[in-house]
Amino acid sequence: MKIVRLPFAVFFVLLLLEVRRVLGSHTEFEFKADGIEVVVGAGPSQIDEFDDGNLAPWISFRGTAFESGGFLVLRDPGVDALLPGHGVTVDVSDVYRFFSGMLLEEDFEVTSTWAPIIPDPPGERFATSVHYTVGSGPAVQAFGLVLQNLGDAEAAPFGLPSGLRIVQVLVDAVPNQNAPGYQSISFPSLASVAVSPGDVTGDILFRIHWLAPMRQFTTSFSLDRGMSFQSPFAPVQPANLASGAATVGMVGDPVLPVSAVPALGAPGQGALLLLLALLALVSSRRARCSGARRAWPPAARYSGLDDVRGVRLVVGARLAVVREGPVPALDGGANSLRR
Ligand SMILES: [Ca+2]
Ligand SMILES: [Ca+2]
């Protein structure tokens, strides 16, 4: 029996890892920022090189973010946030930070330096943005630059062409109070230019400039580590006058069409079939040992992922492996399938 239990445990773990992969992270992504510089008014440069291994004073609200090797790393697993009315979910990993004196009453300039990682289609994108509340809140506005590589289905909800593009966007949003999504979100200003992967010859720099007297944002970006900058976008003057503090956001948030239902990948299916075979083997041996000679029902079946609500695995009548209901983050076995 020990010979059987070892591979059973192995495939059990493989199955859990696959379920965790499918349900916990629809996308695999990793973006890195090498540093960021903020200048407020005539003040000194405030520079963060992400080089002390400690994320603070940046705060991450969603997903996976950490400092490593002199970089801010934003990667999967992110946290899903529905964009209501747009038919997409974004899988977000993010960090935010307030820089000293960074108020909308002051001029400021934010320059972020991202490693030259080309986002993978059909959903990946990363962004640097400036966030501030509108009125007394909870409405927020964000303005920023994005490098995205969206497929047709992922780009259409934004009214943008697909492919590798730099996007300048102004976002109006009302975040949910106790959930990662939004009550409402819209894009009152949206512009983009196509980029060829070959144009990216060095670090990608995003620069956002706020001119307080004009209440106006302008942007520029570099695809060659700051050797040259391009500014193809028109200035943006937000319609909703805001005041007070602004924070900087660094975000990686692959876009997923809502219709993209998670499914077991090939490795998971293989592990599952082998697991079923092993379960049948274990059960038949037990039946023979006990002398019960029970007929094994032929209808060992896997009823599949019931969208994202749960997993049901039914093998005959005697060995019922069932896990139903919400599947929280499958944390290595605490919420595992039970025999
Ligand atoms: Ca660095
Ligand atoms: Ca740090």
C-alpha cells in the first residue's frame, strides 16, 4: 500500500497546485521598475531606487509586490477587479506612495523607470499614474501612462486598437469600499500610439508633469533609457477640479475578458486522470483486502470546475471526494480536497 500512497500524494499535490494556479491567478506576469524620481516645485529630487529590499513607504493594496535586486517587482498572482460596464476584469498588482509636498496646488513631475519588459499579449500592461480624490470622495481620479499589449477582445472595451501601444489615460472611478473592484469607472480622456517592440532599446521611462496654475497634465516617454523622449499626446485638463494630496501609483494589471472562464490546463488534466486511476487502484486493493468484493462502479467521473464556485470530484459511491462552495485562495492544502 505504501507504494501506492507515495504517487497518490505526489499527484494530489500536483492537482492542488493546478487548481491553485487556475483559480488564484488567471495570468502570469512580471514587471519591474528600476527607480522613480519626483520633483515638487523647485524642491529637490526625491528618488527611490527600490534598492533596500523594503517596499515601505510604498503600500500595496492588491496582488503581489516586493523589492528585489534593486527593482520594484509587480507580478502574479494579482487580485481581480471588475471594471463595471466594460466587460473586462483586471488582475491587479499595485503599489502607491505619497511623496513629500506632492499636492495638486504645486507643480510636480514624476519620472518612473521600468525595465524593458515587453508586455505579453493578449492582456498584459503596466502603468505609472497619479491618483487623487475628487470632492470629498470616495470618487477618485487617476492620470497616467500605460504600456499595453492587448488582443482585440481585451482592447475593444476601451475603444482602443489592439497591439503594443503607449496609452495616456484619465480615469474617473468610484472604488468599492470593501472589495477590489469599482462601483463605476470611465475614461474621459484616452489616447494612444503604436509602438514596435524593436523601438524599445533600453529602459522605458514614463514622465508625468502637472502644471498647477493651468490645472493641466502633460506626458512624455522614452523607450531608450532616457536618451530621447517622445510627447505625442495632447495636454489634459481634468474637468473635475480637485485639490489636496496626490499619490503615485505603479501598477501591473493584465486585462481579462469577463467571458474568459478559467479551465484546467493540460498538466492539470493529466494529473487529474492519473489521480483518478490511482484512486481506483487504491480502492480496488482495499476492496480485495477486506474481502468485500464490491463491484467498483464504472462511473468514476470528474464533474469539473463549476465555474469558479467550487470543485467536485466524485469517484463512484464509496470514495466521494467533494469540495464545493467558494474556493478561497488554495493555500497549499489548508482548503484542500478531502478524501
Ligand atoms: Ca533600482
Ligand atoms: Ca525600498
